[in-house]
Amino acid sequence: MLWQRVLTAIPLAALVLWVILFQPTAGFDYLLYAVALIAAYEWARLSGLYPATLCGLYALAVLIVCVALIQVYLALTMPVLLAGVIWWGWVSLRLFSLQPVAQRRINWGRALIGLLVIPVAVLAMHDIHQNRGAAWLLYGLMLVWVADIGAYFSGRRFGRRKLAPHISPGKTVEGMLGGLLATSLYTLAAAWYFDLSGAQSLGLLLLSLLLTLVSVAGDLYESVLKREHGVKDSGRILPGHGGILDRIDSVLAAMPVFALGLGGVVEGRLL
């Protein structure tokens, strides 16, 4: 299983890096659209939509929203990002009180949320790539991955207290703290690379810690969706990894926050 995960991850990571670093934002958008289309199809399944044709139509609707926000209604960037941040803030506050209950009926409310969550993350990544540069976008994405890796190894070594036993029994408080430590070290290295001032570095550190916590909320929220739908993975498109949503759940939550907060860091307005 581990080798399967590695063999799947290497070419995907290479493709993502190549597109982010060496393609213009317009080219990067096509990658975003492809990921959004697949993720929306999986979100439809987790919302109880059926048959496959309805899931496909839902995915197409999400794609249309993504394209419209980037190509037509770009002036709405700030209010749309703010709406996404408010949603994930609300989820983070009430997440630990949730008690996932298996259900087979269509959850139209969840389907509507997907029409917000996925396009907002797409718009956030487009905005960062276009206005802040590929390096900053790569930093934000890698922050989520560093947090995940730090939490995994810290949880395996020191994990004792369950973080959200009703949602994801494998996650621990110690794992989350390990993720926060890993992202703190990563952020300090990034601050040196970007040649930030002391105030900017502190602002980036505070933003990164917030992103780490929000990324955990994104991961746990998708776990709620999967538990209620009675599945282990959101899909099977990535051998050894599951579905696209399984890989980007934390990114969906973190990117709107990052897109809004990054301007404050770079321009010194966060503190």
C-alpha cells in the first residue's frame, strides 16, 4: 500500500509543481478546473446524489461556477473569499460537537455547500498565483502537506489523547501539536527565503498556525461526510490514496484563509 501511494504521488506532485511554477495563471486554471470537476463529482456522491448522471450534472454546475468567478465575476473575489472564510470558521467552531449519523437520503444542504466550498478554494488559488506569485502558492500548499506529515509522525510516536473520536479516531491532540510545530519551523525557513522583515515574519507565523488549524477542520469535515455516507474514501481515482477530495480536503479549507491573510502579511497589515 505504501509503495502504491508513493508511485501515485510522485508523478502527481511533479505535474502539480510543473504547472504551478512554469505555467502562466491561465494554464494553471485548467488544472484547477480539472481538479474541481472531479472533486465536485465526489462531493455529489457524499451528498447522497444519484444516479451518476445527476452527480455529473452537479459537477458540471460547480465547474461553471468556478469558471464564472475567474473569467466573468473576478470583481467578486474579496466577498466570495470572505464567505468561504466565514463558512470554515463556523465549521471549525462547531466541528467537535458533531455526531456523524449514517444516512442514505440526499442532503441538498450539503450539495449547496459544495457549490461554495470548491469554487472558493479554486478562486483563492487563482488569486494567489496571479497576484502573489507561484512561490507563495506553493508555500501555502506545502504548508498543508507539512502539517499533515508532522501530525502523522507526531501522532504515531506520541499520540494519546483523541482529537475528535466521533469523527476520526486516528487523529490525536499530540498529532495536531506536532503539525503546528512542523509548520512553525517550515514558516521560519520560508520567511528567510522570502526575505521578510521581523513584523512580516511574525505575521506569517501567526497566519500559518491559523492555516494549520483550519486545515485540520477541513480534514475532519470531510471525515464527517464520509462517515455519514458510510464510505472509507471519497473515490478511487488515485490508487493508494482514494479520491481527489481525500487529498484536497485540507486545501479547500486553508486556501481562502491564506488568500485573504497573505496580503496583510506581504504588505505588513496583519499586525
